[in-house]
Amino acid sequence: MSDTQKAKKLLPGPYVDRRYEITGRTRNRWKNNPTLNFPKPAAVINGREYYDEADLDVWDLETAAKGRASSKSEVA
């Protein structure tokens, strides 16, 4: 199976909360804050949100890169 054929791994909202050590309310604030660019749910089933793990991984990398860039500008 190629990378493009791999099934998405969907994480339920509470798993995302544990991943970032936040509450569901914080996740909703992140989701609704356009400056954070937090991934939107990949699926909503019976009112439960599921997030694509790959989208979260990309967001982690982008957020870390922004943090490094802002810390370098503070030093300069």
C-alpha cells in the first residue's frame, strides 16, 4: 500500500485533548481562533469530532517553527 493509499488515522476529540494536555473548551477556542490555524475536525459523527492525526502532526511542526522564529526575533 502506498502512502497516498493509507487510511487516515482519526483521533476522537478527547484523545486530542490528552495529546495537548488541554480541555475540550480549550480545543474549541483553538479551533475558533483563526490566528492559531488549528486543524478542523476531519469528521463529525453523531456530534463527536474526529481529527486527522497527520493534520495534527503538521500543525505541531508549523507551530514549533513559529515558536523558534519568534524566539530568534526576541533575541535579536
